[in-house]
Amino acid sequence: MKENIRNVAIIAHVDHGKTTLVNELLKQGGAFRSNQVVNDRVMDSNDLERERGITILAKNTSVKYGNYKINIVDTPGHADFGGEVERILKMVNGVVLLVDAFEGTMPQTRFVLQKALELNHPVVVVVNKIDRPDARPKEVVDEVLELLMELGASDEQLDSPIIYCSARKGIASVRPDEEGTNLIPLFEAIVRHIPAPTGDENAPVQMLISALDYSDYVGSIGIGRIERGTLMQNQQVVLTNFHHDNQIKTKVTNIYQFEGLNRVAVESASAGDIVCVSGLEGVKIGDTLCDPADVTPIEFPKISEPSVEMTFLVNDSPFAGKEGKFVTSRHLRARLYKEAVRDVSIRVNDGETSESFKVCGRGEMHLSILIENMRREGYEFQVSQPRVLYKEIDGVLCEPIDIMVADVPEDCVGAVITKMGMRAGELKSMTPAGNRMKLEFSVPSRGLFGYKSEFLTDTRGEGIMSSIFDKYDKYRGEITRRTTGSLIAFETGEAVVYGLYNAQERGDLFIGAGTMVYEGMIVGSNPKGGDIAVNVCKTKHLSNTRASGSDDAVRLTPPVIMSLEKSLEYVGDDEYLEITPKSIRLRKIILNTELRLKAEARKKKAADNQ
């Protein structure tokens, strides 16, 4: 047992303050110089993470507390990135469960806590944001204890220490009515309650690869905890896997340990240490690094199956290849399969043609982050509408069902329940919290596609909603996803004020004057339903005839800015979303107006015959 080491993961629902807490632990653990300028959420190193204020990738760091070294893993809180949490929990010996002092236990709290309890990890409960004016720490502690009992926690886990803290202020205490002055109570709880890692340092080396990184200088880097033995620099090892018999002989080039935010090269590391290892050719998440004398793989936790699928295609629009750096099917295929190696929650398969690929993930956000990252890297491609993955269980068609929790003002409850009813949602519970109401629904995953913007409108921007996959259940029938139609460009050219002025009478425009469009590109939405072809390139007919009012200034309504998330919510089953490094365009699958109308007529005739 390595008495001076603690390996711990910080788990929580999204936006409950994990990364802010890690920031303060690093500051008070001496990771920074006294005069060093430190950014907020320093662990969110990815540009997208800083822009969106969420953690996407699990990250390792370490802090010093007295003679103890505490290895900390900061995990994502959003349900779509739950795969990151599932595989990281195998690397640690205990968890710090963070719960908001007002919101209490939420869907992701249940998910991550259940995974930790399955591995029999001890838990330190931290009630965060106790400085909120609406904080209710005592009720939240009761909710956590109820959740622990509901999930079948052991007596030791039910007796978990409870720390009350404000991560933003960097203070913690063991009593809800005491503010505290620093995070020492939390450090003490981790040291006392989380066990030290165990393992025989003299046994043949064995290490489970729980995460991957990549460096332009040393290639793939495997990250994990050494289960037993001592790993040496330049040591010959074998990579194997619990789920198949393949064995790859390779060599450890470098070993790194985490010191604060830095990786420090070491010559050796032993059982209980969390390390990064470079030089492993063909390494994958879930592989076990073994001594050639004793090749015994470690079982990797089963990662929850993806529930949403999208088709990624090579861009074939008239503007293809003008803005992207990587545009061919070879580039697209290589990038997607590389992502599947790094992110164990993603499944990639070749599509029906050589230019299409089926990509399955945990949810819309999971796949939208992949799309945004590829876009920023210079890739150009198209994606289809997100679709849920159905299963046949005992001869019955089943679909993924989510638990959705909404925290809304009391006067907005009716609107939310009505919309959920239209989306085949079932109200499970309704709990008052001050002048707000906490609603819990069981709703098909496809029922939540495109709902977030409606929810924010219905709750005047004051509502908070989150969802997590619950189970596969009986198909709940047809759900109308979109009631609006599209305004479609009639010809290729540059959109002009006169053409847009005439088109805006039909609906809301997505583009402004000067935008280049092509035939079949979607330039707006029609609130009355049905698609309308509009000529936004039409210029005013010039003549020497003048009439009263004909030369008045033309006023355009500002266009609706379609972000990537909004576009994914909007795209229909006969439409594609064109993604380039500079642009996001909605388009019809069949661009030619005449061919599209003929296809729609055939589809309608076939439906009538049925």
C-alpha cells in the first residue's frame, strides 16, 4: 500500500462547480507560484470547453497536501460525455461527489454515483455553492442520502463524510452553518476516507490504459494506473485486451507523472501511481500493458451503448472544396476512425456508399462537439438529421427513453407539461422549490430533439433542463419533430436586398444581403409549413416608369443567426447540414427544384396508396 498517495475522481452533474473546485485545490495545493496569474477553470484547456463553460474531456492533475500526493481526475458533467466518466473510474480508488446546494441531485448525479458504487468506491460528498442566497444544504444532504440508499450503497458508503464548501471562494467546512477559511477540511476528508492504492511492487508489471493522449513529438500516449509491479523506462512490454486475444510486443519509451498541471519525466513508477506512457504502438483504451513473463489482461468496464446516429458524408454541394482543407472521403474516414479510438463512446461504420459513414454517439451535443472540432481542424463535409437507434427486444420494437429534469418558474409549468405531452413525455414527479418547480419526465430521446430552444422560449430563458439516457422501452408512436417548412433558394448567385425583401414576407430568413447561395440551399423557414422556393437573387426591374412609393427605402428584418446546435435542431429528414471551416449551410438533399418536386409527389402518392 502506498500510504502517501490518493487517487480520486471529482464527479458531478453539469455546472455544479467541479472544474472551479479543482482550480482552488490546485491553488491551495501549491501548484502555482504566489505571484502567478491563474485563469478561471484552468483545467478547461480546450477552446470549446472555455467557450461553452463545460468540461468535455476528463483530465488528470495532482496536488500536494502535507506529505500526501493527491492525483485528481476532473470529469465531464454533461450526460453526453458519460463515457469519459465510466472509463476514468477504473483509474481511481475513490470519488468526490459534488452536488449543488440549491439544485440538489440531478440526472447525471445519479448516473455517475451509480457507476462509482458499482466499483465499490468510497465517496466523499461535497455540497457546493453554500454561499448562494437560495442554498438549501440540509435538504440536499437528505436527497443525496436517499439516492445512496436507492442505489444500494453499502453501510460504509452511507456513512460518507459530508463537506460544505464554496468552490468559488475556496472555502470548506464540516458544518453547513460555518463558512470556513480554506479547503483543508476537504483535503483531510480525502486523505482519511479515500484508501491508498494497493499492489505488489515486486510482481510482474500490469497497467490498464484508461485514457489516450497524442503528441506530435512522441505519438500516442497511454494514461492509466499501475495495478502491480514496477514500470521502467525502455522496458519491453506486451499490450493485450480482455475482450480479444491479440498481443502486441512493444517498448515503453518514456514515463511521465503528473505534478500540478505539468507532466514530469521519471525513470520508473510502481503500483498505485497514475502515469503517462509513450512509445506504445497501436495502443487503445481498454488495453492492458503487461510484463512479457505474465500476460494477464484486466477487464475494462463496459461502456454504455450510443443511442443517436448521424450520417457523415463528403460535401457534394456546388460550393464544395472552396473553404475546406480536408475534403475527400479518405480524409473524412481517417478522422472519424481516429476519433472512435480516442472516444470509446463513439461508434463509426462505413455507410452505404464509399463517401458516407454512420457515426453513433450518446446525444446531439456529443456529436455536435465532434463536428465543431473537425470544422476547426479544416474538414469540410455534410451531416444528416440525428436519428435514434431502435432495438427489437423480445419481438417488440423499442426506443431509447431519457429521464428529463426541468427546473422552471411556477407560472411556466403548464407550457412545459403541454410540450412534453406533445413529445410523448410522461410526468413522473413534481417537486416545489421556493417559487420554482422541479419536474421529472420520462420521454423518448427523439422527443427532445430540437426542444431546447422551445423550452427556453416557454420559460422566458429562466428554465434549466437536463436529461440522461434511462433505458430502452416500447416505441411510443409518431412524434412531430418540426412544424415549419423551409424557404429554398431558386437559383445560384448572390442574395440581394430586393430579393430578400420579397422573400421575408414568406417567413424568417437565415441569411443577409451579399451571401452567396445555390439552388436548393435553405435560406429561411416558413412558419405555415411546407417548402417554398424563393428567388433571393432577384434584382429590381429597371425602367423609366416611376410610381409613388416605388423608390422608398427597403427595410430588411435582421436574419436569424443559425448556430451549429440550432442547425442540427432544425435539419429535416430530407435535408443535409453542410459544414465547412467558414460556413454552416442548410440544404435539401435533392438540390434541383424540379427533381425535388417530382420526388415529393412520388412519396405522397406512395403514402396515399398505403
